Amino acid sequence: MAGKSIVREEVVFPCGQDECHGIIYRPAGMTGLPGLVMGMGFGMVKDAHADTYGPVLAGEGLAVLAFDYRRFGRSGGTPRQALYPEDQVADYRCALAYLQSQPYVDGDKMCVWGTSYSGGHVLTLLAFPTHNVRCGVAQVPSFYSYKSALKLLGSLEPVLSAISGGISGACRGSPEYVPIVSREGQGLLTSDEAVDYYLRVAEAVPSFENRVTVDSLPRILAYNPGYYAELVAKPLMVVLALRDRTVPVEDARMVASRVKGPVELVEVDSGHFDIYEEPLASELARREARWILETLGSPSGGSQG
């Protein structure tokens, strides 16, 4: 695929009563492409990373759809910044259905990609697969929300206190919010690497908001897809950052060992958020794309016109 030009197309696709905004990257003129759907991490939007990963993955021979979850970024839906994990999994399925319907995609060759919090979504989607999902890639995954919270906070009490103090607003239809990170007061992600990273994104990416609704918190804590490991029989690539201070690496490694299907375990000497920086981001994207193509098979069609 070296030298192949990449088509970048902004799209909107239906998801329930709302619409999700996405970006498709694909090699120009190719058909029969395996499809890859990319969802972002905790409270994150595609504008932060899609243009780093998408062209590299497409350059190896994939049709890639990176999208914003409902209520985040440039997608529709209210209340804004409500992070409901079960809805985010449903959004993946809508994105898969949309990409699968494109004329240049081989709808029998679909893969899901997630990073950090959405790495857990990958496990859920492989445990309960639809739309011809054949494999998944989970980068620095958070497989147990409550264990990540315990690692970061030492106790669930700060989260439980926020829930108790703010849930009534959601019940009245007036959602209350908590910062994802904060240098002053309590944010949800407290590692230095997370605070630095999210605040940099907040300055650089207008579609990102550094907050989630308080009523998201009990749903987040109750979402622990690591318990689905034994249900996963499809190929899975897991990328771990050995200097990760945000999610528990040993928990992710243990989950990977319980998956029933073949697992490609990749360990890199980096922090949790270093995987989004060059040159590591492109190196990982190329490695991931090649593994996906080995798993699914190369494009089945030829060139268009």
C-alpha cells in the first residue's frame, strides 16, 4: 500500500434517535477492504487522535471509521457529556453497521479498536459479537472500572460521595457535572500523566469537554468487562504500557490470559498516554493493522476504475 493516497471523509450515521459524527479513512480506489471501527477512551473525542492513527491504519489496507459517541464531541444526543458505557457499546454497533454498508468494504471482515476505557468495550463487543466482528484491538485497556478507581483514588469514597451529592440533579433533568481531571480539587482521573494529558487536549481540541455527568458515575463503576474474558473466542490484540500509572497493567494481563481465543500481547516501555505520541502512535498503528490483516485477510477486491 506504500504510496497509496488516503481518502478522508467526514460522515454522519444514525444511532437510535440521534446521529453520530465520524471520519472514514481508506486507501483511494480500493474495494473489498476489511473494516475497522475506532472508539475513543474515557470522555475523549476522535478529534484528539483520529488523524494520527486513521491514515496509518488506512495506509496498510483498512477502511477505518473513527467516531464520537453520542453526547460527546461532534455527535448529537443529550444530556451532553453523559458517559453511559452500555450506550457507547451500542454506538460501536451502529458504527459497525454503517461502515459495513459502504460499497468499498468487505462486510464479512470487521474489527473493533478501543483504547483505555474503550479497550473494555472491545472485550464486550467480542464477548457478544454482532455485524461480523472477527477480531479486536485493545490498547492500554481498562477492563475493571472499579479497580482503576481504587488504583487512582485509593478508595471509592470520593466517587460515591460525588454520586450521593449530585444524582438528584439528573433525576430532575438538570444534570450536574464532575471534572475528568483537575489541578484544583478532585477530578476522576488523578494520575499525573492523566492530568497533564487531558489538560493538553482541553487546550488543543475544541470539541473536547473536561467533564462528565455525575449520573454517569454509578454506571461507570458497575461496568467491568474483564468478567467477560472467558466468553471471548475471537482473536484479540492487547497493547500494554509497562509504565502505565492510570490503569492496572497486571489486571489487563490477567484478563488477556483468560481469553479463550488467540491473544497477541504487545508490551511497550511507555506510560499510558505516550501511545498517542509520535513516533510510538504510528509504530503501533502499523503493527496493529498488519495483525488485523493477517487475522482477517488482505483486501478481497481490486482497484476502482
